[in-house]
Amino acid sequence: MPARKKILENKDSTSFEDALAQIEEIIDSMEGEQLPLEDLVTQYEKGSVLLKHCESVLSSARKRIELITLTNQDELGREKNHASSSSTPSENDGVSDESNDISLF
């Protein structure tokens, strides 16, 4: 199956959009033309490989987005914790800010 080997070699360098366009072309040619059975099977095989490639790219993108979202949520949580702990002055820290003291005399 040299055609399958060629498809497998090229699929990694094919962008998601290009692979999707190729799948659409395959579907159009299979629906619109009276192709011999061998050509239909070859086209189906090529489409199947391209579909797996698209699914892999989408899965990878989904995982990256989930990781980014989790990272952002973690950072936001840490910022909120840091802000709430640093904005509440401790009663026993012994530091007085003389510029805020009011003196009547």
C-alpha cells in the first residue's frame, strides 16, 4: 500500500485546515463522481488517515487549552490569596505608620 505510506508520511506536516480541506475534497469526489471501487476505497483510506490526523490535532489543542486554563486559574487563586493576606494588616506586627497618626497637639 504505497499510497497509505505516502499519506502517513505527509500527514504530520499537514495543517489542520489543509487536512480538513482535503477531506472535504474527498467527500465531494466520492459523492459526485462515479469512481471505480478501488478508487473509492483508496479515497476512503486517505480520508480516514486525514480524519485521524485532525482528531489528533484537535485533541492536542484541547489539552493545551485545558492546561492554560488550569494554569491561569491557579495563578489567579494565588494572586487572590496573596492579595487578601497582604492587604489585611496584622494587629501584632508592631509597625506603626507615623504619617497616618493624628496628633492634636
